[in-house]
Amino acid sequence: MNDLLIYCIPAFGVIALIFTFMKSSWVSKQDPGTPKMVGIAESIQEGAMSFLRAEYKVLAIFVACIAVLLVFGGLKSEDSSPLAAVSFVVGAFCSALAGYIGMKVATKANVRTTNAARESLGKGLGVAFAGGSVMGMGVVGLGVLGLGGLFAIFSNTFGHDERGIAQVMNIIAGFSFGASSIALFARVGGGIYTKAADVGADLVGKVEAGIPEDDPRNPGVIADNVGDNVGDVAGMGADLFESYVGSIIATMVLGAAFINMPEFANTNGMGAVMLPLLLAGLGIIASIIGTFFVRVKDGGSPHRALNTGELVAAAILLIGTFVLCKVMLPDSWTSIGGVAITPLKVFGAVIAGLVAGLGIGFITEHYTGTGTGPVKSIVRQSVTGSATNIIAGLGVGMISTAFPIIVLSGAILCAYEWAGLYGIAIAAVGMLSNTGIQLAVDAYGPISDNAGGIAEMSELPAEVRQRTDKLDAVGNTTAAIGKGFAIGSAALTALALFAAFKTTYEGAHAGEVLTIELTDPKVVAALLVGGMLPFLFSALSMQAVGRAAMAMIEEVRRQFRDIPALKAGLHAMNRNPGKPLAEWDEEDRATYEDAHGKAEYGECVEISTKASIKEMVRPGLLAVAAPVAVGFIGGPAMLGGLLAGVTVTGVLMALFQSNAGGAWDNAKKMIEEGFEVNGETLGKGSEAHKAAVVGDTVGDPFKDTSGPSLNILLKLMSVVALVIAPMI
Amino acid sequence: MNDLLIYCIPAFGVIALIFTFMKSSWVSKQDPGTPKMVGIAESIQEGAMSFLRAEYKVLAIFVACIAVLLVFGGLKSEDSSPLAAVSFVVGAFCSALAGYIGMKVATKANVRTTNAARESLGKGLGVAFAGGSVMGMGVVGLGVLGLGGLFAIFSNTFGHDERGIAQVMNIIAGFSFGASSIALFARVGGGIYTKAADVGADLVGKVEAGIPEDDPRNPGVIADNVGDNVGDVAGMGADLFESYVGSIIATMVLGAAFINMPEFANTNGMGAVMLPLLLAGLGIIASIIGTFFVRVKDGGSPHRALNTGELVAAAILLIGTFVLCKVMLPDSWTSIGGVAITPLKVFGAVIAGLVAGLGIGFITEHYTGTGTGPVKSIVRQSVTGSATNIIAGLGVGMISTAFPIIVLSGAILCAYEWAGLYGIAIAAVGMLSNTGIQLAVDAYGPISDNAGGIAEMSELPAEVRQRTDKLDAVGNTTAAIGKGFAIGSAALTALALFAAFKTTYEGAHAGEVLTIELTDPKVVAALLVGGMLPFLFSALSMQAVGRAAMAMIEEVRRQFRDIPALKAGLHAMNRNPGKPLAEWDEEDRATYEDAHGKAEYGECVEISTKASIKEMVRPGLLAVAAPVAVGFIGGPAMLGGLLAGVTVTGVLMALFQSNAGGAWDNAKKMIEEGFEVNGETLGKGSEAHKAAVVGDTVGDPFKDTSGPSLNILLKLMSVVALVIAPMI
């Protein structure tokens, strides 16, 4: 039975990919609308793809170098294997491919969402969500196919005994490392890109030149729309891909400890190793079924439609998980450390992960959502100026770390109490098993955002923009929840990888017990340095945004200066300050209309691409070099301290920055929507609004660059530790 | 020899107190100047003392409650003793008394500095520094007298064998707890007070009413000046008092492990226990000698004068420490954990602490000083508005954590390598042994700042204000260095206390080895929660400032509205916008002059006092309750994880916030002084200046409230753990 099961796993991946392909073809078949719309959409798609190409070029070199190092490192000791390099390359390829497919379809879905929204809200939702599910199902499909495939091949080669599986696990840890490498480029590079483009376009276009947002006369406008895809689709996708495969691999490593137990004879010892893969497979089926429940009629609530889909998937997962635990695990056994485990307890650990993920999401919404207490407090503090707005936002960000950490710690304690270290790892898998539909919902957001931009640029009727705005508003909420979820899953994955690191190290250094004692000052020193890294990493990525934005600003200024049509158009606008277009004199209007589409969007895209890829080198090197240096020089205990430090402050700083950014953003939105403070109705142009714009600008790199990048930092460092564990 | 030595220690304390008394009488004898100056100074002193009285009233209740709990806790097990309550009360009393004396003299020295500055710069420096040295020497004197006295009494009672000394150490750990309790109130309450008063006075006075800084027509102006004393004199003093006694006690606890070693027979086993006390005594002598070298002629540099004093003290300390190590310690012995220790190695550990303290100070100056690269980068980013100013400042704050952490970790590793856990604790003592002169220099800053304010309010000639400004400018630099030093010493003290906690726990639970393993998920969960506390604590104290400032703002507004003379004065001013006073018409000028001194300063002081004491309850309870709850419910390993978490993120957040705040402050100063960016000379009123004011306002609670409060949080939690160690 067992061998057959092993070959079944990749089949789940194939099912997901078939679904991906079907959705993708369906999206392509939708009508993209007017020629103007098609033109704009093509520019965005071209920009996004050219970013990916440029990124993947650098990545290819990076991957090749690391692969060579892994081959040499693998030859060094008999517990490591040069084949880890193969897994590494496959992991990188799968993640990159998932990103490519997801972006390609997302940049098709955006314009088709706009066009569908010309008919109805429901149709718009349908297209946007279909586009998002390509990203979601692509990620889980390629993750399960790649990981399951490698496991099937290598376990066939090395055998299913303890020694063989240990070898296999050392090798396929490389898959996770490959995924992390892509995530580093996609999240950090993408994060820098998206904010550099956003700030550049806004600062010169909106503030200096005074043209509206999403106006096609702004040379940076396409780069800005590309940025949404690069950061929120590809970046988020790579981030969750990394968590997804990382948590599965860590659980497999820890499950391998039970192989020789007589209780596991039923499954040839493999029950606990196979369980995370099967849960992932189950998640694929649940997600696919869930997508069918995402539908809305005009006047209905897109938010509820997305929720229904997620709930259905969660329900299926719940029942399925219970069955799988019962089938794959013995009635009871005793884990290392003396924890007595039963299938029900493992099921409990999975639930703990699921609940923690949802819990962190909801807490995030509480601290960042429009109309919530904390966001209102920022709005009220905006009335007294930017300084109080900033202080209030920083305060909300800091305080918002408390409950997520308590929920996370609670889940850790429960999962450990019930099922030992294995419980913690399987809790991470539980949190992530619904990644398919979760990511579909996440990616739906930027697609809707883009759809709105396209509606604006193609000058469609106001009702279309209203519909896309409605879709987009839901996207903002789901984005906030998604960010909280991504942080929570990163933390749990990092912990699972940390436990796997210890197990792998001990397995490779027979008989040695790795103690990482907090009363050992070496560990404390490493803990301090590790804790400092997220601060340094955040600062480096924020400074990178600043420099990249500067390059962008100069290019936009140059175009306004050097392109005659644009320059004339701006002059025409300045001759008619505040007047609606219809009241301008004939000639000015003609000049203004003529400037439409005359900007060299490609130049801006290229500059932003180059700057962001150049700027991510330093933080990227830091993330890879730190664990390698500490591991080889200071030894495994110090490396453990380093990982613990980076995990603790990484999670905290990610929550702090993401939530502060989200809260500032929505405080600005509330003011724009005319919230009342002390009887005075606020609105665009009020002093409070100016203060809120400052907060929002500060929050942008927080929530879209430095905050999310930390997810990658902590996972990447843990996975590097896991990979080098047999070598140090 | 040994018994005699024990009784010598308190004598060092007495010497320091005699010196304190002499300096204090000398200050009192100086001429306070004109009746107007005396009046203003009296208001400030009255306000400061009324704050202390109000604070000490609440403190008395708090101390009484904790003392009762300690009596009951001490009766619970035979390793703990109800006498710890006595030490606790004595510790609290000594710290409170040091604060009282320091504040009393500082608020005498301020006006006398102003008056001396009417004669010359050198005389001004002399008075200000004399005032500061009362705080400095009072702290070390009462610390050494109290601690040395208790040790002499209790060691006489319980005997000098291992069991007796263990009892004594458990008892006098309470002294450190007492000091921490005062520090909590002084630093957190004082921090809230000073910023609430500052923001309240500035926002209504400067921004709304448009009157200049330090103008006597502003009802909040006295409260603002009181705040400088409350926060920077009493708060800083209590903070360093806590570090000072905490590091000494921790070293004594760890030194007690060597009592039974035959190598220590020379000193009846007490060499390592007595060494930190003797180092403190040596530091007192060194500091006193150092103060004689602080003198400057007119035209000379006050900065160099202060540096000379500190260098002389450091040199004496260096030589003396070497001799003490040679005399008190055997030629070589082997510590627990197998570290072979020699006197030279212990000397090395002391030096590591000293160098780290200085190193962190200089790094802090690099990131926050006027004219340095990082501060210039903030200035340049101010040209594009408040948002970029804020982002740049946050970036500088985050990046500024890197080198201090590396220096600190380096010192930890060296000290441990050379002399084991004892080395780490003695390194903390080394860092702090010069506290006497260090704190004198720190307290000199706010005295000079006050002196400037008094010169302004008493309308003295411009040259006097110029001289006090020169004194004050040096004070800003020393304040930044002092803050870095306070954070570094807090971190090292917390680690030393952490090691003492483990030792004490193991001593009280005979045979049990306390392992705090990072691979134990319970420890990791506690580490996460501990890491979160500094974020929560910072947010709570920032929000407290906001609310307290609001109360203050309302009071200032009320006075402008309800006091006829003030209202008329403001109207007169508004009738002559921008005109120098000499050009106003007779009647307006008379009305304006008449408003002078009509504000009810006392009301503002009282409101600020009440609000700050009320607001510090929540963060204070958090700091005490968290370790108690985790210790009794989760056990010692989880408590260890909690402490490690709070130490790591506490140090990082303290550095981040203090340095960001300092950098913003000086960026604003550089703009005011006319720094050039892209050929454009900036200055007051420029757009860049407006942006920098926002940054400075955000930085104020960062650097004066939430940042420094974290020093207390991490030490207090460690000391609570140490005290409850025998009970859990």
C-alpha cells in the first residue's frame, strides 16, 4: 500500500496543475475589451514579464553558484549528498515557474476583470478570482508535484529504512532552499520594485505635476501597476510557496524519527513522513472544491463570496484531516521526549495551526481594518498633525504584536503538548494546507486593483470604476489578513525547520546531542546578533527603496522635460487649474489629449527593475551569509541561537511594520471617506488628510517591502541552517 | 584581613557621601542672582519636589505591598528569607534618597549656573558640573553604603561559609529589587511627565499661541523645566543606580560559587565575592579625583574639560583594578564549566566591559551627533518632506542597532572566554564602576539646559544665553553617549542577573540543574512572549504620553482663556504680529509685560504629575507581573526564556528608539543652524525645517520615554526572577 501512496502524491500536484491550466485557458478566452484597454494591459504585462526575465537572469547565476557550492559541500561528509543540489535547482525552478504562470495570468486577468465589470460585479469577481486561483493552485500544484516527485524518486533509490530516509531528507531539504532563494528575490526585489515605482510615480506625477492617480500621462503609471503584480502576486506567491514546502519538509524530517517504531509497522514506518504530503494533497482537493463556491450576484457582497469559498475548503480539510490521521498513524505511540501521541492529538495539533492562522488573520484585521478602534485612533490623532499621526501609527503597530504572539505561543504550546516537536511542524502544515484557496484570495486583490487602474486609464464610465473599487476594497481587507497569515506561517515554518535542523544535525553527528542552552553566553551572544538582523535587514531594504525611488523620480522628471507632447500637455493643464476638461479651450484640450500615451513607460519599468535587483543584493547576501558564517565558525549551538534570535525579532518586526503600514493606509482611507472627528467632517484636502498622507507614505515601505521581506529572512536562514547541518 | 575589608566597604560609601555633602553645600553657597531669577528657580524647584513627593507617596504604598509579599514569599521555603523584604526596603530607600538629594541640588544648581555664566563660561561649567556630581556621587555613595552595609550586617549574622553566604545573597538580592522599583517609577513616570509637559507647553504655547520657547507667559513653561530634572536627572540617576547595584549583586552571587575552593583560602573564600564591592569603592575614589580635572577657562572647550575628568578617572580605575585583581584573586583556578581563570583574565573581562561601554557610547554619538553622516542623511531627506524625514530616521534608528550589538556580543564572548559567567558579571561591574563621574556628566546636561531656560525667562543679556547654550550643546552630546551607555549597562546587568538567577535557583533546589533549552518549544514560546513585551511596553508608554499631554494641553488652553492678564497679553501680541517689542505701542507693551508671571504654573505641574503617575501603573504592573506569572505557572525554564526574549528585543528596541530620537533631534538642529543641501541653505521656517520638526516630535517620546523605559523593563524583570528564584 505504501509504495503506491508515494506515487499518488505527485498525482495530486498534477490534478492541481490541470485545474490551473483550465482556469488559465478560461481567463485567456475572456474578452479583454476595447483596443485602448488591450494596449494598456499589454504594457503592464510586458513590464511585469520583463521584470521577471531580468530577475530570473540574475537568479539563474545565483542558483548556479549555490548549486556548485552544494555539490562541494555535499561531497564533504558522508551524511550530506551532492544530490541536494538537484533538489535545490528543482525547488528554485518550481517556485520560479509558479511565479511566472501566476504573473502571466494575473496580467491577463486584470483587463478582463475590468471588461467583465462593465457587465456586472459578479462577472468581475469571477474573472479576478479565476486569475488569482491560477497563482494559488499553481503554487500548491508545483509544490506538491516537485516535492512529491523528488521524494518518490529518491526514496526509491535510497530505500525506506531509517538510514535511507535520512539521506533522502537531507537531499530534499535542498528543495526548500531553492524555494527560499526565489522567495528572497521575489519578495525583497519585488518589494523594492513596487514601492520605488509607487513613490516615484506619485511624487512626481501627483505631487509635482499635479496629474491624477493612474493617469496615462504619467510615465511611471505602468511601472506602478506592474509593481502591484510583482509585489503582491509573485512576491506573495513565492513567500507562501516557501512556507508551504518548508513546513512539509520539516514535518517529514521530524516524522522520520518514528520509522523504526513497531507501532508504525502498518505503514512500513512511513505514516508520519507521508502525513504532511497527504494533507497537502487533501488541501488541493479542498481548495479546488472551495473555488466553486466563490460567486456573487450584482448587489451581493464579494467579501462573503470569498469567505464562503474559504469556509467550505476549511470544512472539507477538517474532516479529511481527521480521517487521514486515523488511517496513517497508529493508535498511540511515544515520541522522543516521552510525549504519548495519538492520532486525535495530532489532529488537535493541525487544528491548533489552522486556528492560529485564522486567529492572527482576524487580529490583523482588527488592528488595520477600516473603521476599527485602532485605526480610528490614528484618524483622531491625524487632526493634530503628521507627528501625532506617526506616533499613533507606530503605537498601533507595536501594540498589535501582542495578541498574535500570544496566539502563536498558545498554538506552539498546545501542539507540543499534544504531539511533541512533530506536533509543531504538523501545525504549520495545518496552517498552510489551504494555501491553494488562501493564495487565490490574496492574488485576487492586486488583480482587482489593476482592473481599477485600467478602468481609469481607459476612461471607462464611472460605474465600472465603482464596481472595480468595490472589488478592490475587499482585496484590501483580504490583503491585510493574508499578510498576517503569511507572517504567522513563516514563524511556525521557521520553528519547524529549526526543530528539523536539530534532528538532522544529531542524525549526521551520530550520538551527539545538540544542546542550545540559553545559559551558555555564546548562545546568548548569537541570540543578540540574530535578533539584530531583522532591524538591519529592514533598514537596508527601506534605504534601498529610497534609492530606487530616487532613480525613478529622475526618470519621470526627465520625461516630463524631454518629451514634447508630455511637456505641452502639462502646460495645457497648468493653464486650466482646477477646471473640468470640458471647460478648457479647444486647443488646450487637444494638446492635453494628445499627450495621452506619449510617455515612455518601458524606460520607467526598466529603471525600476534594474534598481530593485541591484538593491536586493546586499540584504540578500546578509541573509545567506550570516547563518553560514556563524554555523561554520561558531558551531551548531551558536547557529541555533542566531536562528532563535532572528525568528523572535523577525516575527515581531514583521507584525509591527505590516500592521502599522496597514493601519496608516486605512486611516487615510477613512479620512478620505469623510469620517467625523469632534463634529468636523474630514475629507480630501483637510489638514488631517495631509497628515494621514504622510503616515501612509511612511507605511508603504513598512508594509510592502521591509515587513514582508522579514518572512523570507527568517525562513531562509532556517533553511540554510537545515541544509548545512550535516556539513558543520 | 577579610572581616576588616568587609567593614571597609561601607566606608567608601561614606567618603562619597561626604564629598556629596561638600559639593552640595558649595553649590548652595553660590549666588542665585536677581530676585526674578530666584523666583523662577523657586518655581522649578517647588515643581520638581512636588513631583517627587507625589511619586514617593505612591511608591511608599507600592513598596509596602511588595515588602509584605516578600515576607510571605520568604517564609514559604527555607532557602528564601523574609529578611529580603528588609533589603528591598533599604534598596528602595537608598535609591529614593539619592534621587531626592540629586534633584534638590540640581534645581539649586540651575539658577546658580545661570548667574555664574553672567561672569564667565568657566564659572558656569563649574557650578553645573558640581550640581551634577552631587547626583553622581550620591548614587554611588548610597549604593555602596547600602549594599556594603547590608552585606556586612547579614554576613556577620549568617556566617561566611557557603550556606551562609548563599542565604545572604538571597537576602540582599532584595536591595536590587528595591532599586529597580524606584527606577521604574522614576524612569517611566518621569519619562511620561517630561514629554507630556514638553509637548503640552510647545503645542499650545509655541504653535497655537505663537509665543517663544521658555516664555514666562506660557503656563506650561515651569512644568517643562521641571520635566528636564525629573526625566534626565532623577530618571537617569535611578536607572544607573539600578544597573550599578544589580551588576554588583549578580557578580557577588556568581563569585560565591568559588567559596569552597582551596585556591581561595587566602581570602577565606571571599575574594571573588568582595571584588565587585572593592571595584565599586575604587570607582568612587577615581571619580572623586576625576572631578578635580573638570575645569575650563573662557574660550576653552567644556567638552574637553568633561572628557579630561572622565579619562583621569578611567586611568586610575584601570591601574587600581589590575592591583585589586592580583590581590583578591588566587593565581589561577578552574571555574564551573571548566574555564581556567587567572587574575589577568578577570582584569581582561573588566576591560572588555569598560571598552564595550565606551564603544557603545561612541557609536551612539556617530549615529545621533550633529554633523555625522547618518544625521546628515536625515537632513537631506527632510528636503522632500516629513514622510521621507520619518523614513530616514526610522532607518537610522534600525541600522544603529547593528554595531552596538556586535560590540556587546564581542564583550560577552571575551568575558566568558576569559572568566566564565563570573567574567560576564564582572564586565558589567567594569562598565559601571565609573558611574560616579559618568552620571555627574549626564546630570550636568539638564542643569545647563535649565540654566538656559532661566536666562531666557529672566531676560538676561544675550551673551549669558550664549554661554549657557554652549554648555547645553555639550550636554546634548553627553546625553546621547550617556543613553547608549545606560542601554549597554542595562543589557550586561540583565545578563549578569540572568546568570545569577540560574545559580540561585540551582542553589535553592539542591541537585537540580536548570536547563533552558532553545529546542524546548516551551522555552521558545516564552522567548516569543518575552520578545513581545518591549513592543507592548513601548506602545503603552507612548500612548500614556499622548494622554498625559492631552490633559496638559487642556489646562494650558484653559489658562489662556480664563486668566484675564494672560488673555490680554496674548491679544496685545496678536495686534503686533512679527514686530519687535520695542516697536509696539505703549499700551500693548504694558499689557504684554503685565502678563509676565501671571500664569498658574503650579496647576500645570500638578496635572502633569498626576497624569504621569496614573499612566505608569499599567506598564509598571506588566513589568512586575509578567515574570511572576510565568515563573510560578510555567516554571523556571519558561521564565528563563521570557527573560532572554525581553533582554534581546528590549536592548534592540531601546537602541532603535533612543538613537532614532537623537538623530531626528540633531537633524532639526543642523537645519536650524543653516546646513546646505544642493546649494540651498536651510534654516528655521524652511520646508525642510517643518519636516524636521515633525521628526523631532515623533522622536521625543522615543528617546525620552519609551526607549529609556526599556532599560528598566529588562533589569526589573531579571531582578524579579532572581528574587523569586528560591520560591518557584
